[in-house]
Amino acid sequence: MKEWLQDCESKWNIDILFACDAGSRAWGLDSSESDQDLRFIYKHRNIRSYLSLSKPMEVIDLSHPVDAHGWDIFKAFQLAAKSNPSLYEWAFSPIIYEDKRGFSTKLRQMIVENYSPFSVAMHYLSLVNRNLKDVIGKENFGTRQQKQLIQIVRSILIIQKIIRHGAISSPFFKIEKEPQEIWLRYYFLLGEAKKQVRLLPHEVLSEMIFQLEKEKLRLETRCQELNRGETFKEKLDIWLWALLDI
């Protein structure tokens, strides 16, 4: 992976400041069929390109040999200012491939201290709503619906953690075997089924959906109590200038 990242740097004349896995491997749910999901943040080596009428490339998308998606630091920081949830997950990924100048530590600190708990929680709540609409009332559950349930339960757990602490912390969590707490138990069951490439019984999934609907309604009320956060663009500007050495 290191060599591949260096090849990318040479090809596009960029410095990759941070790279991680943000897919099933990061969540410990990879199976033999899982792909690598590489996500990275970069800056252009030619600093003058940022002052050009032809703006430098903001996004790099690749599908071979791995699924890779990268953001230029200007795009990344503009999204960070809006409490972007993708950056939130990238920053706390347990699988890091590149981390120049302590970038990940600074990014995590910036997120924990400045992200809006309300905005992040509402993003995950929207994922819950959207995926629940797809699975409610299904007579037959397939692999797609089971993957959606993983997304739903994971989002529920992240929202619960934000509400419990009233602040942002890592979205990742460890699942012990045979967990007692209902939502961790659901996540464990779904995760094991995904890794083994099998489907859970219909009655188990139906009961899960019933409980998820009830919890969603409870969380909708609790999310309204969360801190909205304040703008931190000035802090991002200062960091940006330091990264560009200007």
C-alpha cells in the first residue's frame, strides 16, 4: 500500500498527508468478499496552483487496484467546517496507511473540540430513517437488507454514544462475544452473519426492525437536545496555512 500511495503522489504531483481504510475492514466486519476502501487527504505540491484561474484537482477517484477516494485539503477543510461525517469516520479509522506531520492526531483533535454533536447525530439519524424505510415490511430479506441493518444498528450505536457523552468521540466500538446490551448484540449477530456470508432467520430480523423503529423515535427527541456547535473556520485556516508553509 505504501508503494501504491507513493506512485499516486508521483502521478498527480501531490503529497498524501493521510490515508486510511474506511470500509468493512475498519469496522472489523470484512469477509473474504470485502474490498479495500482507501480514503485519503492530499495537497498539491505546486502551491501556486491554488492561486491559478484553473483550480487544481479537488477529488481523486480510483477503482483499481483498490477502491480509493481522495480529497484535496481545501475540499476536506471546507467539509470539516460543516462537521462532515465522512471525515469523522476517516479520522478515527483504526487502519492508517499514511500519516504525515501528525495529521491524524490534529484532525481528531479538531473534530473532537469543534464538530457539532447535533449535526453529526442528525446525519446518522437520516441514515437510520432512509435504510429503515427500505427494510420495513419486507417479506424476504436478502444480503442487501442485512447490510442495511448493519448500517442502521451502527448508526444507532454512534448516536447513542454522542447523546451519552454530549460530545464527539470515536465512532468505532469494540464488540465482545455474546454482548449483553441489545444493540451491541444485534450488531454482533449481523456482523458475524456478514463475515460468514449467511442470512439470519426472518423472525430475528423482523424483531430487530421492530426494536429499531422504537429506538429511532426515542433518539429523534434526544438529538434535539444536543449542542449545535460554533464555527471554527479560523482554526482550519491557520492549520491550512501551516500545511502549505505560507
